[in-house]
Amino acid sequence: MTRRCAAVVRLASRADTRTAPGKTPLPEAFDPGRSGRGIGEILVGFFTLASPLALRLFSAVMAAALTFLIVEDNDENRFLLVRTLARKYPGAQCIECSDSEAAVAAVAQQSIATAIVHRAADEDGIPVIRLLRQASASLPIVMVSGMDRRTAARTAGATSFLCYDEWLLLGNAVADAMKTSGRAGPESTPPGNSGAT
């Protein structure tokens, strides 16, 4: 691993031959005879060219900063949604709610990356989406349902819709919703993975 890291640093330091004014030269061990490369540029080079293991580690650290809200009245379905999200976003926190009042309170008190809504014990999914949209105009919301309720969900304020039959694609649907809403989180699908999450 050390040899690979040294090679990556050398490649990163050769990527730009310009010397930026005001930048501190790298220590000789990293870049003998050259200046102008900051540690941030070296880390970007490392994670750009590093092994899939390093990318997974970096993605896991970044995903740990994400918090998702799951609104589902059925315990088994809620568990399924949480486990499916954990495949794409390992280390992310999931706040699970079975009623609409707790869901709205979570949005008001937490920094939620995306809400995944099916239905609450006291409300159907469409009214829950309206309540969440009132609580946060920019919150990405993915509605999941066994029936095609795409039009009603979008009209209520959902960012996207996913049929429950396609539950393995939840991670991708959440990533797309965050990109659409301008809240893009880390891409955590390792290279070579089909992206089915």
C-alpha cells in the first residue's frame, strides 16, 4: 500500500506543471524539486487513482454524515428500506418514523439528506409528503408505493417516486433525488458495481 500511495502522489504532483503563487512547496519525500501542490490536491489525486478499497473507505466516511428519514407504518417494510439504504450509504443514520407528527418534527430538528415516504400510521403517503414539503421546501423526498402513484406524489411535492417492486434501486433513487434537489451526497457505489442498491 505504501508503494502505491507514493506512486499516486508522484502522479498527482506531475499532473500540473505550473507553480501557483503563494503555495508552499511539498516536502522532498513527496515531490523533489517541484512546488505548488497542496495536500488537498494530493488527496484528490489519491482518491481519484486509489484502489476500490480506499474509495469505499472514503465514501463510508462521507456517508456517515448523511441522515435519512424513513416514514413507514409497517415495521418490516421500514426495516427493508433501512437495510437497502445501508447498502449504498453505509454508516448513514436513518431516523424511522411511523407517524406524520414525528416525521415533521424530525425535519424541523434534524438536517435530513432525504426523506423516504410510504405512509404513516395516521396519514396516507400523499398528505405526509405535503406536510414534509411545508416543513422544508428543499428537502428531497422519495415516495415508495406498491401502486403507481407517481403523478400524485409529484403533485404533492415529492422529488421522485419508486415502486416497491423496485426496492433494490432505492439507493440510486435517493442519490438522484439529492442531485435533483442540489443536495448531492457522496457517490458510494464502488467502481465495477452495477449500482443496484
